[in-house]
Amino acid sequence: MDWLDLLVVQETLKSLVYKCGEGGKGGDVWVVAHNKMTLKQLKDKYPQKRFVAGEGANSRVSALKGSKGKDCEIPVPVGVSVTDENGKIIGELNKEKDRILVAEGGLGGKLLTNFLPLKGQKRVIHLDLKLIADIGLVGFPNAGKSSLLSKISHAKPAIADYAFTTIKPELGKIMYSDFKQISVADLPGLIEGAHMNKGMGHKFLKHIERTKQLLFVVDISGFQLSSQTHYRTAFETIILLSKELELYKEELHTKPALLAVNKMDLPDAQDKFHVLMNQLQNPKEFLHLFEKNMIPKKTVEFQHIIPISAVTGEGIDELKSCIRKSVDEHANQENDAYHKQQLLNLHISNTISYSEPPSKNAVSSPRMDIT
């Protein structure tokens, strides 16, 4: 065989390889940050917590190179940390539209793979919303949140007798005798209309999403922002705070909540507290006093209601004890739920089977589970 014949044979082989085509790559799975998304919404929308990208297309005469499979995007809230099942951090999503590749589609059948498709990645990941604190103090301005934080922790927030002293979260830690620590965030005060971004409401409300539990702090004497605004009683304050949270994101009502009724050292505070307790125990009997658009769909159910004075220290020890009890109870519930999910994932993994083998040169999709 001379060199000319050899050249013809080589070109023929190349042509045959080319005409065999190339299967499309499988789609990828991405985690994408969205400002308006919550983990609860994700769980409700995808209860199976299972995500599969599209398969790559087979090659054909009209398209020798198969198209790539459709990517799968998992929407998550901003502030989420993504880890694998071993706890290794894959990445963090700190702003809108941040993206992390969590499972990659395999290659389609081609010369490089002996015309056999490669499987896509299968992966279990964990999504954790980076919390700023275990407890978030929620209330209207001048409710005494900063004074309370300084009383229950070693934090030294700015304290003054005017509204909006706190304009960013102030963090403190409650220290217990058994060395347990619970983080507390003094969140900026809300005003009526915060859900519509009045008084930088959205900026303030977003911090509430990043706390595990809420501690409502209410002035027993009520609240009035200025002479141009309505005076609100302590009960009205609680209802309005509840409505603001609901209008911003209904999921905030699912957070465990406690109530600290502050400034019990003031005259007539005890009488006002008895009235407030009656209203809280029978809220439906008093909701007719509100305008319809001010009434929340569901009133907040407080696990503990504690009368306190951040000035004299009255009720502070009881409040710290109730906070500890609430945090411990929900930590145990979360642990139980986590172990149940792990067992479910193991069961699903052991029962999955493929009904048919992958086609000749299209790739099987990546799959990813979330816990």
C-alpha cells in the first residue's frame, strides 16, 4: 500500500467516525438565589426535594451532534450556604441571581467515550440559610428592644429616648450557667406600612427572615410614632406587627414566637397588663375594633408571654429561662425531623431502579436530592 492509498483509508475512517455522531451532554443542576424565595416555599413546591436535569439528545442524520439536555435550576433565598452530605461547603449565595453548579451532566456518547454515554453526577446537598441570630427582637420603635438586649446579654447597643435608635441589627449573646449561648439580634424598629417599604421596611424586615425565632417586644403603654400618627395600644401594636409580617411574607408567621411586655415599672402597668392578657386570650372578641385591612389572617400564637421591665430587671430571669426552653424544644424537633429525612433518603436511594438502559449515545441526567 503506497502513501496515497494510506491517506484514502485514513480519511475514510475519519468520515465514518464523524458520521457516527455525538450524543448531547446531559443538563446541569444549578442552585440560584432569588430575593423573594424562602426555604419553606421551596419545600412546599418540591415536597420530594428531588431535582433532575434533562437528558442530552441522540445524534441523528439531520443533527450529528445531539443538543445538550435542559438545565435544572433550584430557586433558593439569598443568604443560603450549600454543603455536600459530608458537610463540605460547595458555595454561598449572597446576592440576587448568584448561581452554584451542584451536579453536572455527563458526556454524551462520542469517540472520547467509545460512543458510550457517561452518567451525570448524583449528589445530596444541604441548604442552610445563614442566620444572624437564634432570636430576633421585633417591635415598633421605642419599645425598649435595645435596653432589653443590654439587660439579657453583654451587648452595649446605642440607647436613646427617640425612635429609630437602632438602624442595623445589634447582636448579643445570652450566657447560661451550663455554658449554653443563645444569640439575640436587636432588629431595627418597624412602623405601620413597613411591608410597603415605609421607613426602610423591606431592609429591616429581611433581617427577621434570618432569625430562628421571634421575640416581640411591646410597650405596655402603647405606641405613637408622632403627633401626626395614630396612638396604638399594646394589643393594637401586637396585631399590627403581626399584620406587617404577614403582608411581607406569610412564612414569617411559622416562626416560633415569644412576647415580652416591657415597661412594667410604669404607673397602671399591672392593670393594663391584665387587660392585654384578656385581649390576647380572646383576640376574636376584639378584632372588630380594627379596620378590615389591619386584621391578620392568623394572629400570632405566643409560646410564652412575660411581663418585664428592662429598666428595673423585673421578669428578666424568667424571660431568659423561657427563651432557653423554646430554643431547646425546637432544636430537638429539628433534629428529629433531620433524622427522619435521612432515613427517608436512604429508603428512596435503595428502592430506585432504572426501567430501561440509557440510549446509545444520549447521556443520563444528573440527579440531586436536598435535605
